[in-house]
Amino acid sequence: MDRGDVPDRGSNGHATSRYFVGIEGGGTQSQGILLNEQAQVLAKCTGGRTNQWVVGLENSCTTIATMVKELRKTGGLMDDEEIMSIGMGMSGADDATRNEEWTAMLHKMYSLTATYVIENDTIGSLATARPDLAGIVLISGTGSNCVLRNPDGTSRGAGGWGHMLGDEGSAYWISHSAIKTLFDHEDRLQTCPYDLKSFRGEMLRYFNVTKKSEMLQFYYSTFDKAFVAKFCPDIVRLALNGDAFSNSVFRTAGAYLAKHVRAVLPDVAPEVKDQAGGVPVICVGSVFNSWNLLKDGFVAELGDNIPELSLFKLCGSSAVGAAFLGAKKAGVDLPINHLRPAELFFTLGSNSKKLQNGQ
């Protein structure tokens, strides 16, 4: 856990600031941040998985409470100092009614604050990157998701249905689809045009098995989506070393991520399309660290007949945006512009010239 600058305390030993917590909740791990009303970072922490569909509501609440306790301790808060709000951008938070049950259970179990906000993790990312809360968020980490939000608050989503019904283009999907291709090829169900020898060896090494039948445990008796997803960096390494099959998997992943963006483009408000730089696309998740492997498939899938798009990489945690949303509900506008770590890395579309570092 990291500690920031703890605010000065008055003569009575009490802090002179109000406090706000933001949580970025994921299917692999979660990030937390504690801010004061000047948006100074007082503490950060990392916690376990909080996706309700993976660990359940009760376990998720327990992890959140543990993270808040750690933030209070590291931030130097005294027992009688209250947190004004807790904002949460959570994977798996897609249903408003279910989210209300989530916050009600959290408050009943732990009573951490008077004001709670739970939004899908895409909205937390958008709040971190964009002060107008308008644009597209494209997530590709353990899972994948895409949400458009317009200035008037209307939204449109594509994907985000988890590994059984979606997650195309994510780290899990990349790992799983590559493994499935190998199985189908060796079973003579679907011929793969690429040499799979290098990939096969890397798969056996990562999962510490000697034959395909031993892989079944990782998909059934001891299935762990995050563990399968963590095989993705090994496929990245193969691709960077010139393995044609691994490169083809990433091209396909890039195309699937582009399909998500294309699905929401018809609903983008005119004022968002017409602004300088066109439609902002906030790219979140570790898979975008391999943009050069995704790029060709992404660009080819979108084609030329699209509005101008500016792709930004969110370099920090969406816990910042979650804290902002929680504070806003509590009636406080946190000045978080200095904490908006969004870096423009690629542009494409109408009247757009691709950035040199994206060529």
C-alpha cells in the first residue's frame, strides 16, 4: 500500500478535510484510493477480486470493507473521522437494481459511509479520463466490455457479458481461443494454417502439464478465469518473437475489440462526433499494452467509413473517477484534473492522420 501526504491536523488532533474513497473493482484484483477534498491522494491499496458474479455479493462487500479499512489506516484517519462517500466502478455492476442490493448489503454489513455509488467499471474509467463524462470506454483486461456515454447521460453498451457469453478480445479470450484452436487442429475438427509447435510447448509449460487431457482440470474442476487470462503475456512473447499463429490471434482480438466500438458508434451524439479530435475512446486494461499486435486487426475491422476517433490509454486507476462520482453524489466536486492520466496514442477515421507512434 502507498501512502500520500496526510493532511495537517488541528490543535484538537482532528483533520481539517473531508475524505472520499474510490474503488476500481475487477475480476482479478481491485484498486482503492483515498482522497481529501483538494483531491490529494492520501493512500492507495490493492485488494482481491470484487466482481459479484465471480465471488458473490457478500464476499465482494467483505473485500471492499477490508480495503477501506486499510485506506483509513494508511491515510492516517482517526476513528471518529468519517468518509463522506465511497464511489465504486465495478466489473459486473451492470444492473441498477442489483447495484442497489449491493450497496444496501455493504451498508448493512459494515456501515462505511452515508453515501455510496456503484457504477459499471467502464463509467469509472470514463469519469477518470473525461471531465465531461462523454465518450466511449473500451476495456480489455481479464474480460472485455464497451460502453458509450453521451453528454446527456444516455448510454449504449456492447459486450461485457463474461467469459461464457462474451469477453471477446480480452486476455481470457485470447488465451482460451488460442488453446481451443490447438485442440480443434489436433482433433482434425478445424485445420489451423499456422505451425502450432511453439504455442503448444508454451501452453504445456504455463499450465505445467505434459498432455492435453491434463488441461481439463483448468476448465472444469479448478477453473479460474484469471489464471487462464494470465497465460496471455506468454502468447504476447511468442508473437513478439515472430510466431505467426500468436500474431494471428492478436489480429483477431483487435478485430473483435473494433467490433465493440463499431456497435456503439451509431448512438454517438453529434456534438461528440464534431468536437476536436472526434470521438474519444478510452482504452483500459493490460491487453492494450500490446497495441502493436492488435492494431492491424482493429483498423481493418473499422474500415474508412467511420467518424474520427481518438484513442486514449488510461494509464492510472479508474478508482479516481469512482471517487469523483461518489463525491459528486455527496454534493462535492472533486478537482481531479491533475489525476486524469489519459494519453493519446492513436487516431483514425474521417479527416484523421494516424499518430506516428501508432503506425
